[in-house]
Amino acid sequence: MAGKPDHLFDRTREWAGLTSFVERNYPGASLGVVSGRRRQGKSFLLEALATAGDGIYFPALEATEAISLRQFAEVLLRNGIQIPRPFQDWGDAISHLFSAIRDRPRVVVIDEFPFLARSSPSLPSIIQRELGPGGSGGSSQVRLILCGSAMSVMGGLLAGQAPLRGRASLEMLVRPFGYQDAAAFWGIQDPHLAVLLHAVVGGTPAYRREFVGYDAPTGSADFDDWVVRTVLNPQSPLFREARYLLAEETEIRDPSLYHSVLAAVAQGNTTYGRIANFVGRKSPEIAHPLNVLEDCALLAKEPDAFRPGKSTYRIIEPLVTFYQAIMWPDFARLETGQESQAVWRDQRATFDKRVVGPHFEALCRDFALGPTARRFLAEPPGEVRSGVINDPASKSQLEIDVVVFAPQRSDAPRRILSLGEAKWGETMGHGHIKRLALARDLLAAKGFDTRGTVLACYSGAGFTDELRADGRADIALIGLEEIYAT
């Protein structure tokens, strides 16, 4: 196949995985599954793959089985595969596809597969049958890729007792761009602006182009105006996008409850009990919504670094956090199109506290996992989390934003490479180091290996001159320039 096309930004690893799957030379058809939230560029990527390798790309629509079969036949005809008679069902169609491609590996992409599976529930079983012993796939060279955005559906294709479990030789999740790539994609060189922008739109490629009409903030001074003219503008596609992300998931049947759960998390209620209290439901009644939101890749359940059995919830999609924390409480005012500036003025402090602050903490954890963090870590990390430490002397708790563990060893205490605190709008000084040093001492008393633990201050506002002049080997000061350094 040809190399990665120039019009594809980044996605180098994804392209390498896809081309390896297509070119793999072994007898029989093979199956790949590609999933990811909407707007991440999956279709863009797979269309490019099909074009580069003389493949077949079929974008499914929400339609009846009969219409989908006719459309599928038309796509095959346009790509040189003869159809002697109309397909009777999907068993007929898949069998014919596999039988028609035998001379060389050829990729066939079925995009938005959940649409087909909804109108034809037996389709996964049919594919499983044709890939299995005695099926038409035994002598075929089809490299079949099933792609979809409904995460709960795609996640279930290869899980548990699903028909296709064990049949796929490629399972790829297309994620949003990382924070550094997202800044490059938007053409943002100012790291302060990059954090603000990422806290609103994350790394979703589509939000850069169609959704804002190629409108990017020209600098930090333009950010507030950009928010008002794009995401808070009822004429902009971004305005309702967060609502649509929830509505697109087939497992969600009571949107008001799910919006309420997301609003609870966005407003700082990140534990199971606090979410239930915010929503006004008993704890067992929110178990299912939380599980569904996890399956839909809207929520992540993150275990506490130091308290076994304790977890917190975090919204994965930044635009959903922004909507729930900023837009949801004032949506009626925003819909008029005349109150956007007033709402943003009223909510700007909430944005810094509830949106950017937690988002910056998550970016710092991503940084600690990345290669540039090796400059202050003794070795590559095994795991990065946040956690809470009980301080018996003061009868209080210390929240640690960035805990970097060394790789786990069964014959030694858990070693902590770094303890870090992240502050978006606060100049950090010796008081923050003192707090981290106390945490290090408490953890050492609990049996953790803290020899060589680095105390890291992550700041979006800078550090005091006294702290900068300290020069201690066990202190790392990490500002925005370091976080965005490549």
C-alpha cells in the first residue's frame, strides 16, 4: 500500500496498524474492528485507507435491511465486483463478498456498522459463520473492517459471549488527539491558550473545521470572544454537540437522568455517594447510568492511588464538561442568542474552577506519562494516578493530583517516583512543597518506598522567586512551557 497520505494529520500509529492488518499475508479472510467517539476522523482515516489500497468503503445509513443490501450491492458493483442477482439477505451478501475476493488481500470497510446491526441483529453471527470453519472466508482474501461510533455497541462486538469474540485480528480505538497534537492541529503556539482551548474542545479533529468554520482564537486575549461566538452561539454546531453526543448512544433511554449524572461530575461531585446526593437518587439507582456512561466512553472510573476500593469519576470528553458546568444551568438564556456574553461573564469564574482546573490536573497526569517527563523521573513510570492520603495528626486529608508509581514489583514495596500538585491559576511556592513533603512522609510510614521521590509542582501561573532559587534535587518545577515541550 501507499504511505500515509499528506492530508491525514498525525494518526501515524493508526495508519501503520491498519496497513499491517491489510497487507498481512495469510490464508483466509480476516476481521478488524475500529471504534471511537464521533468526530474523531475514523471515516476520514478509513476512506483514505480504502483509496490507498484499492479497497472498498461502504458507509452504512440508518435504513431497512432491504435498502442497505441494495446500497451494499451498488458499492460492490462500482468497485468491480459482479452481482449476478440481488442479495436476498446479509448471509447471501457476505458470502458473495468473501467468494469474490480471493486473488490478493483487499480491504473492505463497513462504516457505521451499528446502523446495520440494529436493523439486522443477526449480521454479527453471519460474519462469524462465514469466517469460521466451512465458511466462505476460508479461501477469501478480504480484510473486513467494521467501524462504528456507538461505543456501547462496538464494545460489545468482541466481548463476553458475542459471536465475533475471538475472530478479530485487529481491534483499534481511534482516540482524540493528545493535548500537544491538538495544539499543533489548531495552530496554537501559546501554551496558556492551548490549555484553555483544550479544556473546551479537547482533541476532537472535527471541532477545528466544520464545527467552527475554521475559526480559531487568535490569542489568549481573543479566547473569551471566541467562546461567545462559537460554543455559546446557538447558530454554531458546537452549541448542541454535547447534547447530541449523549443522544446518539442507543443504551441511554432517560436522557434527563444521564445529563444530571454528568452535571454532578462536572460540578465537582466525583464520588459515587456525592453523585447520588446531587441527582437526588438512592445509590443503587445510579449504578446503571454510571455503567452505561462508562461503556459509552463519556465517563471514566479512576481508582484512588492510595485507598483500595475507592474511586472517582471523571468526564472524558471536555466539551461535555464545558456544557454541563457552564451551559446546562443557563441553557434557556443561551438559546435566545442574546445572552451569550452575559452568561459567559457570569460563568467565567466557574470555568476556571470547575473546568480548567480539573482539566489541567488531567493534562499534568498525561504529561507525567509522556517522554518529556523523563527529564525529572528516575525511570519510566508504571502508572500515574491521583489519590487521597489521610493525615491522622491534623485529622485531615491531603489530595495529591499527580502520583507517579514505578513499575510494580511483587518482591518489593510500591515505589513512588513523584508526588505532584497542579494549580492552574495560583503561583506556587514553598507552602506547596511543604504539603507534598508531608505527604511523602505519611506514605513512607505506610510502607511505600519514597526514597528518591521527586516533589513536583505543576503550575499554569508560575512559581515564586524563592521556590525557583531553592535548587533542591528532589524538587521539579513544571510550567506550561515544559508541559507543551516536545
